[in-house]
Amino acid sequence: MDKRFQAYYDNTLNKADRIDLLKDVLTNHELKHQWHEYHKMQTLISLSSKTKDTRLGENGYLRFKQSLHIKKRRKYAFAVSRYAAIAAIFILLTWFSSSYFHKEYNLTAYQQVLNVPAGQRAQLTLPDGSKVWLNAGSKLTYPSIFKKERRVRLSGEGFFEVAKNANKPFIVSTHTIDIRAIGTKFNVFSYPNTKESTVYLQEGSVKVSFPNAKHKSIFLKPYELLTQQKNLFKTQFVGNDPLLWREGIYTFNKQPFSEILTKLQLYYDINILVKNPAILNYQYTGKFRQRDGVMEILRVIQHIHPFCIKYNRDLNQIILTK
């Protein structure tokens, strides 16, 4: 395994060495295969519930490196993490590559796509060293090389810790908003088919613009939350609770049951049918661990305002009645 792979993901390679590595990957078939395998392994490790354990990640990489020299490396990769391996079948890694170089340092970028399965979380480092945490059911599209700007596309929820680079703005695009930053930390919630999108700024400054309202833009301050519903916008100051999902904790603070159900359907990829609309107006405050699962969360809420729960496994559907 080429030692430059680890240095690339640790962001310790200088610009020239990074470009040389990508050139070699695109022109050397065996090196390209190893690069793909290593990238998949990084994704598998990121899906583990112990992603914050650096020693575990390093040991996993060393075991993977040794496994390249034996014939059973696929079987080993499948066993690296029990549930991460199951989640891996949902991960889409799309590589569009080109081996044409018009002049020195003019390397064609290709797109990479990471899908996070329901009930999982993932963390990855982008080519510029920026770090991203993705919530369940999220999708991130990003280029292998950032050129004039650092633009990524998010569908779902993600927390971004942006590497500083005053010459290349960092832009997160969603289906309703664009978030522009240079060096900062912020959270974006923007799932398709939801009524609202939110941006929460933890540190630094961001400019939020709206493709459907080109002349409208909003600058956020730390601890400020922007909520957008179609052409309506509002901002408010909140604490750090919106970020607890990175630790596997879902937080609800006086939220209507209808909003809670919407998020549970997104996070666990399940259809929840409510037969009695009256229960949608109830408000709840509480914290739940992601690993508890949607049924356990509903059972806890059930003790506050009683309702009946029916689960149809064949239809992947939960029915709530009074």
C-alpha cells in the first residue's frame, strides 16, 4: 500500500505531492485499485460508532494494509465492522475519472458520492482537509480536487468544520439554500421533501443565500439558527443542542409531535401513518439515543400522551392511533 494514501487523508501532503499522487492513481491500474479499496475502508471505519477512537482507526488501517497481501482481503474487509459492513451495501461511491492532463497541475476533478444509511452516521475528511459529519439518510457529493471554489452538495443533515483558505470560499449547496464560508463550523439540515431547512452556526461567520430569491442573503452570528420555509425566513439564538446528533443523540425541545415524526421517518427510513391527527399537536421535550431505535423512542413518548402503536414489518410502516 502506498504510504501517501494515509498522508493524503491526514492532509499532510503538500500541493505538489497531492497532485502527483492523483496523477499516479489515474495512470496506474494497480495503484488505482488500491486507492479505491483504501477509500472504501475509510468509509467503513467512519460508519463505526467508535469513529472518535483514533487508535482503533489506526489499528484497523494496519490490519487492512496487511490483508492486501492475502487472497481473502474481501472477506476480511466485510468483517471489519459488523453493522458497518451491512451498511456498506448502501454506500454509493461514484468515480468519474479522466487521464488527460492539458498542462502541469491541470488535473481533472471527478465526483465522489457518499450515502449514509438509515440509523447510521458517518464522518469523512474532504480533499482540502475540511471535516464533515453526516446524519442518517444523508448524501454528500464532493469533487476529488477543489479548484477555484470548494463546493459540495448536501441532501440531508451535515456538520461542517471548514479548513481555512481565504482564497477559496467553501460552499454547501442544498435544494433550497447555499451556505458560503471561509473558515467556520456550522450545521445544515436540508432533507428533500421536508417543509423547512435550517442552518446553525457554531463558530465563525457564514452567508446564506437562496437560489429562489437571488437578491436575498443573510449573515449568521455564532449560536444563531436560521429556519427557512419557502420564501419565509427567521433567525434565533439557541444553544448547542442542534449538534448532539453527532454524538448519536436526538434532541427535541418543545417540538410538535408532527415535526418529531418527520425527523424519525428521515432518520430511520420508515413510514409513520397517524390515524388520529389530534396527537400531532402535542409538544414534547426530550433526548433519545440513536441506537434506541424508532420503536423505543415512540414508546417513551407514548407514556406522556397515550396512543397505540402498530408495526407492520412487511410494509416497513408504523401506524399510530388514539
